[in-house]
Amino acid sequence: MSGDWKTADCPPGVTRRIFLMRHGETDASAKGRCYGKLDVPLSDEGRLQVQRSASLIQPLQPHTIITSPRIRASDSAAIVANTCKISVQREDNFAELDFGDCEGKRYEDVERENPEFYARWMANPTDVTFPNGESYAAMAERVVRTYERLVESADHTKLLVVAHGGVNRIILAHVLGIAPEHVFRLEQTYAGISCIDYYGTTPLLRVMNVTA
């Protein structure tokens, strides 16, 4: 693992540096449930996880934080912002997948109520559209479009995006050219940090899913 990502100064030639961080662990009430739009708070352990990650991020001196509107992400972003003394901007397009009618339901309840859909979901999770919700393709389109706009922006050199496992996987898969059906090969643990450097328009994934 290169040590370059741990310095406040970007390596020569780097024009953009993007940090990704997943929110911390969520409250136990979310365990075993579908939650995307559902606002689930951080657990006490989740807050500790984010505080530890904030200690890694602070010396790297990101200029601003972009956060998902979901409370588990925005509260995580607030913890990091307080440590780093930087501002936070909300980005609705970095919200997690909209599970539609499945929001808040336990997985076994979805299976019982709609076994055919559940079987298709488990077999090909990136190929289904949730009833009155969203498909992976629709989510990926909004996430990648917004991410590319951020990368192209001349306003900031170093950004931290605080979002979700699904959002961060989409960004990493986009950067690495990984097909949607393989996106779940990318582990995203709670409060895990990734670093992407850009040499002009060429991305380099320095590290992925680092925790304190």
C-alpha cells in the first residue's frame, strides 16, 4: 500500500483527490431490514468508528465534505467536519438505493410476500427494479453523473464523499471499469476510507476500505 495517500500534499501531477467514506454502523433496529431511503441513525459503535476514521482523515486536509442526505451519512459527515473544521455540502444524488415497497421490511418478509421477485433479486441483485422504487441502473446513473461533475469541478482539489456502501461501490466500479454484476466483490465496511487520485482525467485508486 502506497504511503502517498497519507500526506496532506498530493503527489506531483495529481489534479484531484477524492476520498470516499462509508457511514458508521447503524442502529440495531435496521439489522435484517431493507433500508435505503429509510432514515436509520448511527449506533454508539458507529459513532466511534467514524471518530476513528476522522482521525485518519484530519491530517489529509480535505477542503470540503459532500454527504448523502440520509441521517446515518450526514451525522457521520458532521463528526468528520467537526474534527477537520471544514464545511459540509448535501448531495441528494448520493443517497442509497430506494427500495420502494420493500423499505423497512425484513428480508424474510419480502421473500414471503413476493417470492418470485425475491428469487430474482438474490440471483441478480443489479438487474431488478424494486416495486415503486429504484433499479441499480437508475441509481448508478445518478451517482456516476454527480460524481463526474464533482471531479470536473474547479472549485476543490480534495473532496471527501461520505455516503453508503452502494454509492461507494458504484463510484469505485466506475473508476475501475468493473461490470455491475461484479460490484459486490468490492468490500465496503463501516467508516471505511478509499482514496482516488486523478492525473488529469486518469484515475488511480490509491487505497480502498481502510479503517483505523
